[in-house]
Amino acid sequence: MIEVIIKSPACDESIEFLDRICEKTLMQAGFEDWRSISFAVHEIIINGIEATKQKCNENSSDKVITLKIYAKEDEVEIHVEDEGDGMDKGRLDKVNEMDFEDVLGDESGRGLLMVKHFVDKIWCEIGAKHSVKIQKRRGRNNE
Ligand SMILES: Nc1ncnc2c1ncn2[C@@H]1O[C@H](COP(=O)(O)OP(=O)(O)O)[C@@H](O)[C@H]1O
Ligand SMILES: [Mg+2]
């Protein structure tokens, strides 16, 4: 079991740092599909930073984005917490019903669809902070 929890300022400069941590952790834990999982997490981190910026008129560097990685024997769970207003209720339900054809001409909405494609489960929770969570089982390749 490898557990990593990182808090970083909710600004663009954190994206690459968090991406690298995610990649290294998944590699260290022996997840062969670390690339596709990290890509999914990258999309979720960008969304979290965007949502935080929107909430505080771009002055988001005093806000944090939190990445939590729980790499277990049979699966990895990754949580990305942000300080934005949270995802619309039903947004993820919509994503779960959509296919790539549905978003070809759309300005937004492709990111979460790709995330869905690469992981086994995506859901969000509003606790102390808004959090988007994914789970990917080891060995079953979604690529
Ligand atoms: N962490 C988040 N907080 C608030 N809204 C979010 C979050 N993540 C996603 N969303 C909402 O879901 C929409 C779709 O996200 P996505 O599929 O990544 O497309 P895009 O980022 O191109 O808009 C976003 O436009 C946003 O409205
Ligand atoms: Mg996005």
C-alpha cells in the first residue's frame, strides 16, 4: 500500500508537479496503466483549478488543490479536492450516459468523458471540500 497526500496552491504551476507525483506513485506501485490513469487525473486537476479560479476571480493561489493517492494491492483510488463551488448535481450522471459522438461539436465536456473511459469508476463528493474521486482496478486494461 502506498498512500500519498499532497496539498499544492490551486494555480497552473501546480499541474505539472501533481502530474509527476501521480505518475511516479503509480509506477512505484506497479500499475502498468499508469499513463492512462495519470492522464485522467491530469484532467481532473485542471478542472479543479479552473473551478477554484472561477470562484475567486482568478486569485486562486492562496487556495489549495489536494491530491490523495491510495495505491492498494488490487486497485488505486485517487481523490482530487478543490475549493471551488463543486460540480453541478447530475453532471457526472450525464457523463456516464454520454459517448464521444455526443460531444464532438461541443466546446467542453470531453475531459470527463475521457476520464470515464480510462477508469472503472468516477464519482464526486461534497464534504468539507468538493472532491472528485476515481477508482481503477489493477490489471484490467481500459486502454
Ligand atoms: N472540480 C469541478 N468543480 C466544478 N465543476 C466542475 C469540476 N469538474 C468539472 N466540472 C464541470 O464539468 C464540466 C465538464 O468538464 P470537462 O468534461 O473536463 O470539460 P471542460 O473542462 O472542457 O469544460 C466543466 O465545464 C465544469 O462545468
Ligand atoms: Mg476539463
